[in-house]
Amino acid sequence: MSAERQLLVTAVQRMTLDDGSGLRTTVFFKGCPLKCPWCCNPETQSSKPETFYNEERCAVFKGSKYCGSCNDVFNLENTCPFGARESVGEWFALDQLKAKIEASGYRRVTFSGGEPLLQGESLCALIRSLKEEEYNIAVETALSVPPLAEMFQWVDEWIVDLKFQSPYYTFFPTIKLSNATYRLVVFAELLDNIDWLSWLVEQLKNYSVNSIELLSYHTLGHAKYQRLKRCFSTFTTPTAEDISRISSALVEAGIKTRYLHI
């Protein structure tokens, strides 16, 4: 692998269960061209390193003995000893990231984001190297960026996050993938539009989606928005009845459903 190539990563998480088959390591890449209003990982949207800022923690410790009293809370030249500032996003050389994946102990890895395909060439080089050691490779993507042709011979599992939440947000994938696992975040407001379910079925059939995983909207990312000084869009978590209505409509249309709990 080229020593010059790097990948921008926000986290490497071990023991993940719903990011592909089996127990896996999931690598979260930084950078995404989409700005879904329900995104629970806002720190993965920008393609540059950022800063988490804990205003309350700063207020408690500012001016104390070891506080640098920084004028710019987003200046990372000096590390805050109290954790009021935290860098988000780290550049890894390919060999470094590969070693971190190998250290997790699992032979299955998922590349997620953000949009991992934004860093396609470097990612492809890493995938190729891991496949030489017989790793199972999954890529979770919104297909906002087309995969490099070479990836299709190396990637074992594709997980496609659909953005069919019209009128709140809609994005149509750049390509159609066969044998992919498709996912969709759902929230109660979608059902306020009486035409949404029939529209959703039409779009799923257009993309030959025969099975889909439904994920409930949640507010677990709210604190991250606060620490990034960004506005947080609030939706309503669907009830069991809401999920049942969506599932029933999809099953009736011949589309299998699975409900994932976060």
C-alpha cells in the first residue's frame, strides 16, 4: 500500500452486530455530501477535522490553575487538560488503519461513515490489502458517490442507506446494486403524508428492493450537535403502531421488512 495515502476517520468500533454479517469491526469515515436532517453522527459530515466543544465543562474549569484560557475554543494547537475541547477526525496512513483493524481481532470489517466512498481510491487500496488476508468486507453507503469498479470484486456485502423520506429529505442513489442490504430511517411525521407509503413502495420497486431494514429515528446524536454548535432537527420517534403500519404496507407490496432497534 502507498505510504502517501491516508484516510480520515472519526472512530473505529469493535464488536458491532448490525453492520453486516457476524461480529465485526466498523470504521467510520469522515465526510459526506448529504446532510440528512436526522443524522445521528454529525461529526462525520465535514471532510475536515473538527472540534467538539463542551461549553459547560469549559465554564467550570476556565481560569483554573492548568487552564490555558484559550481565546479560540476551536484552536487545537493546545490540548485542553479538562476535556472541554476534543479533536474529531484523525488521518490514518493505510498501514496504520490496517494495523488498528487487525488489532481488533475480528476477520470481518465494515466501512461506514459519513460516506466512505468519498475516499474511494485510498479505501479501495485498503480493501484490496485486507482481502489478501481473507477478511470479509462490508461497505455501508448512501451511494451518493459511485463505487470504483474494482471494489465490486473485493466487497462481500453492501449496505445501502436509502434517503426516501420525502418531503423531508430525498436522495436517489447514483446506481442500483443487486444483492445489497437496504435500510431506511423512519419517523412518525412520514405517516402524516397519506401518500408517502405508496410513494415509498413505488421507489423501492424502481430500485428492485425486495427486502428492507427499518431503523427508528432517535435523538442520541443531540449532544453531538450541541458540541459542534449546530442546529438539531427534531422528529418524532415512531411508535410500535407506526412501525407496524409501515411494515404491513411494505409486506403487502411484496417487500420483506426487518426492524432494527438502536
